[in-house]
Amino acid sequence: MQKDTQKATRREFLKISGKVAGAAILSGLPGTHSQAASALPAVSAEKRVQIIRSIMKKAKAVVGPDFPIIIKINSDDIVPQGIQPDTFPFLAQEVVNTGVDALDISGNNPIVKDIEHIEDESYFFDGASRLDVNVPIILTGGNRSVSHMEKLLKTNEIEFLGVARPLIREPDLPKRWLLGTADDRATCISCNECFRAVMYGETAYCILDI
């Protein structure tokens, strides 16, 4: 990551985002759900984030203290001995202690299908709402309706919202939301068919627009 950090600064990126969530390699390290880890005695949250602390130290040495580095982290691994909702706040605090500038809250299943009702949206909010940290919290995952997202922002628990799959079908959606020319809800139906192309090394696209 140190080399990627150097590239980011040379190319004038606005931020760096490290992924410790979903199925990323680092996602298993803060939890203890790997086969090797499950055979070891329980370790503290501080020790679980040791590799993140090491990465942050090297990255900050390259970019300086004013360059934002964001960590995306699971709020629930949904597996035995992984990150659990009740222990997540302690782990998140240890991640914050490594010097990250924001937390992007995710989970072990970040691409939930068939988000049909507003109650199904923003499905990692429960994990995010448990946190009491001194860095901004970003909520990504199932954000589909402007009205719902605005309500979340008013809770004072979320400062930023991420939108991913809807932008595959509507890349200009955020601009149209700002202009008031788009519907309240994104047209993405969360079928996940856009990922088929990615699996074959192609650029993601929405099959409904073929």
C-alpha cells in the first residue's frame, strides 16, 4: 500500500481509501474467523488491528498528516468468531486510534439483492449507529432514496453516504438529485447482474439498458 500511496500523491488524488471490508484480503484480519485465527487464544482489539496500524504509519509518512486516509471496515462478518455487532464499536475505536481520517462502514455481504422497500435500504446503518468516534462516519450499502438518506444525515451519526451500484446504471444520478431532476429513488433494482461482467474482467454495466 505504501507504493500505492506514493502514486496517489503524485497523481494528486484527493484521498486514499483502504478496504478492510467485504471479501478483501485484509477483511479477515480484524476479526478472528480464519481457520488459523480460530485455533489461537482470543486476542485484544488492539492486536487485531496491528497490521492496519503498521500500514497507516507507513502511509502517513509518505502523504503527511493532512492527506485523508479512509478505512472501509465490516460492522458484522456474519460468521462465527468474526466481527460481531456488539464488539464492533470497540474494534472500530482501535482502528480510529491508528490515525485514520474516516470510517466507511460495510459488512461481509455488501451487495444485498432485491432492495425493494425503503426499510431494506442502508442496511449497515445499525452498525454505524453504534459508533461513538471522533472521525466522520461514511455509510455505504443499499442507499437508494434521497429522502431516506437525508433522514440518516439528520441523525448526527452519519456524515457522508456512499452510492455504488445505482451509478452503474445512472452515472449522473448525484448531479440530477442536486438539480432536482431525478426521482427520489434510484432506478437500480439491485439484481447484481452488473457484476457478471466484472467477473469476466469486463467493465460493469447494467443489463437492463442493453
